[in-house]
Amino acid sequence: MTRAMYPGTFDPFHLGHFDIASRASAIFDELIVAINDNPIKNPLFEPHERIEMAQAALSHLNNVSVITYQGLTVEFARQAEVDVMVRGLRNVADYQFEHQIGWANRHMAPNIELCCLFCSPEYAYISATIVKEVASLNGKYSSWVMPHIERALRAKFMHTQSDPDHPADNAPEPLLDATGNPSSSRDGKLAYHN
């Protein structure tokens, strides 16, 4: 039985992560999605929130478990008796980084293999950093994350701007005049409840 581990911060878990985890689960007997709890990275979501998001996304895969860990990834992999570490590659920069880390890990844990999976082309530009930035500016990112993760991001950023696809729950409602039409202030702009 081959046990693989797919480590990462997963802040948040997006469709690129889902792509790699789903494909890895089809290759290996057991897959551990290991969420790194590293406060130095200043994550948006707490470890338990990231676990819940990933578990909900991967609940249909019977051979996948989601856990959190602290410290050096390769040391945790050794403690978890992992045979293979899975990494996703989007571009040359990812390859260069994983190549260097892979050699270092191989030196520290020669019995743990590295398996790099190229992401599907439709996810090659997605990163958690881009997802968070677009979400923080109330942009459109629903095609990059699952609905439950989109809701979690919206809750984190508590948008008050109106989005026709996802109106904010706390957006102010315009004042209505006697005829039921939105009333305007002196400057011609719509007047709102405070």
C-alpha cells in the first residue's frame, strides 16, 4: 500500500489544489492532504477553517484524509510514514522551487519519493495569493473556488459593495420616496439608510 502526502498551506483550498488532490488520490492507495500551520506565513484562515474547507471539497474521495501539522514538512512526512510527497506544478518557477526542495528533502529523507503533477491547463494561473487578492477587492473569483470556499472568503472580507452575482447581505438599502422609487439626495446620488 502506497501512502502519499500532498502538503501545502491551502489558504484557501482552490480548484488547482482540488485538481492535484483528486488526481493523486487516483494514483495512490492513500492520500494525506497535510495543511501546514505556519503562523509566519500570516494565513487568512485558521488551521481548523482550512481543514474544514478541504474536507468538504474532498469528502467524496474515500482514500483521502485532511490533517494539519507544524514544523518541517519532510519530518512530518517521515513521522506519518509517507512513501511519496505530491506537489503540483503550474510553471517553470514552481519546477525550479520544487526541484531544489526535492533534493534537500531527498537528502534528509532518502526513502520518501517526490511525485510532481502538472496542473490541468485551466488552473495554471490560479494561486491562493491571487484568489485572496481578487476576493479582497470584491472581484470575480467564483470559477476558481468551490461555492463553500467562496462563501468563506466573502465572510472574511465582509464586502459592502454590490455585486450583481453575489449581493452583499449587509449592503445598505436605498431610501424610497412616497411613490416607492429610490429617493435622491441633493447631489443627485441615491440616499441610503444608515
